[in-house]
Amino acid sequence: MTTAVCTVLRFDENGKVLSEENYTDALTTIGTRMQYIPEVIAPLREDLQPPDFQRLVAALAMIWGIEGYVVLRDICGLSTEEAGDVLRWTARAIVRSARETSGRRRPHITP
């Protein structure tokens, strides 16, 4: 993570500076989404071909963390509620697309 991004993300949603302990805890969770997403969507394994399941994990990783929230709040100017609504809508659209297109030929994604 770049210094600029780390510096920006030292603030919570209210603009309060995170304590060093809370900031360190936040940094240790970077990358854990790739452990949690497959567990959370495990029931979808039955509906998807293995490469499609991996593609779904990768797609959901884009909206799982703070990055999407930051874009929706800071760049798009959405409220907290609106940002959450867009993220939930996006997740549903991604899952729906994965189900509808599973089994079609496309490049393989390795985890």
C-alpha cells in the first residue's frame, strides 16, 4: 500500500485519526478478503464451474474492502446509506451475472 493511501486511510468515517493500534489492526486485515469471500459465497460453488467461482471471488474482492466505499463517498459524493445501497446492488449484480454466465468459455483466473 502506498504511503499516500496509508496516510489517507488513517482516518475513520468521521474524520477522526485512527490510533496507531487501530491503524495497525486495520493494516493486518488487508488481504483477508481473499480468505473470507470464498467462505461467504461457498453455497454458490454448486451453481458455478470452478473457474467461474474464482472469477466471482475476484469480482467481489473489488467491492469487499474500503476502496469502493471511499470512491462512492469521496468521489461520487454519496451518503453512507447511498454508498451501502450501491455496494449491495453491485454485489447482487455480480452474483447474478456469475450465475447467468457460468460455463461459458473465458480466460481462466487462478486464485
